[in-house]
Amino acid sequence: MNEVKEAPRRAVFLDRDGVLNLPVLRDGKPFPPASRAQLEISPGAPEALAALREAGFLLYVVTNQPDVARGVQTQAGVEEIHRAMREMLPVDGFYICYHDDRDHCACRKPKPGMLLAAAAEHGISLDESFLVGDRWRDVEAGQRAGVRTVWLDSGYQERAPATTPDARVTSIGEAAAWILREAHNRRLRQ
């Protein structure tokens, strides 16, 4: 009797601000929208995510939201933004770190805690998965978790990733196209 081997579950982990939605820029640095009214989905994000979903990827948002720990934003405010995003984008879920660096938690990127938690909870194969982020913390978290990393370079006035990501792109659409090519090429090699 031949057993059919089930394909590993693959995911694309997506940073939120600067990847799925446009950040609020101040002095060349990105900040999250303060409310649902300020939320503006990145051009091409719905189509890019739909293409990834159609290719069989699970889609999880992994986002640092330290403004909650800093007292600038409320957890309810963040959750309201996420409800709006769920209405506009085909995401499977959100993993959120509400801490600041001084909290020394395991979930705040560049630590890989959110990715590892999602993988454990949903049976995701990290070596078959990807992360798309627009900051050095995203790239480092993805590398620490063992996923391939895509840096969405928006030209922010801050440090770039210290280690080389697997791809460097300028839009979520370009990121999705690269991931789909990589996944297709990997399947051909197997």
C-alpha cells in the first residue's frame, strides 16, 4: 500500500506597517497608523496576498506594536486596526508583540518568537516558509526562525539589515512574485 506523503504546510509571515499598510512617515522614519481612519492598505497588497493564498501559503501577520507598552496606543486600538485589515486582506491571523525592548520578551522582533509560535500552532514547515518585512528587525527574526527573508526596502532613514536577506524588493507585489518563483523552482528541484 502506497502512502501519499502530505506536502508540508507553508506560510508567508508578513510584517504589518510598511508591508501590508502604508506607514506614517516622520523625518524619514516609519510609524504605525494611530487609528482605523489612518489605515491605508499598501498598493497591490490584496492582489499579492490573494496570489500567495492561491499558491497554498498560509498568511500570518507578525508585528511589533511597542506603542502599547509605551502608552501611546491601546491594545483595543491595535485590535480595531486588525479587524479592518481582516476585512480588506486574506490573512489567516495575527501574532502581535505589545512589548518594548526593555521588556526582554521572546516575541519582539528581531527575536523569532512570533514565527516559532505560529509554526508550532499551525504545523508550519519553517524551511518551506518566507518572511516579508521592511526593517532590519524583520529580516533578523526571519533568519533566526529559519525562513527565507524578503526585505521590502522603502528607503527609510534608519539602519538596513546587518545580514543579507534572500531578496530585496520595493513592493509587496514584487515580494509575492519572488516568493512564488522561489516556491515553484523549489518544487521543480524536489
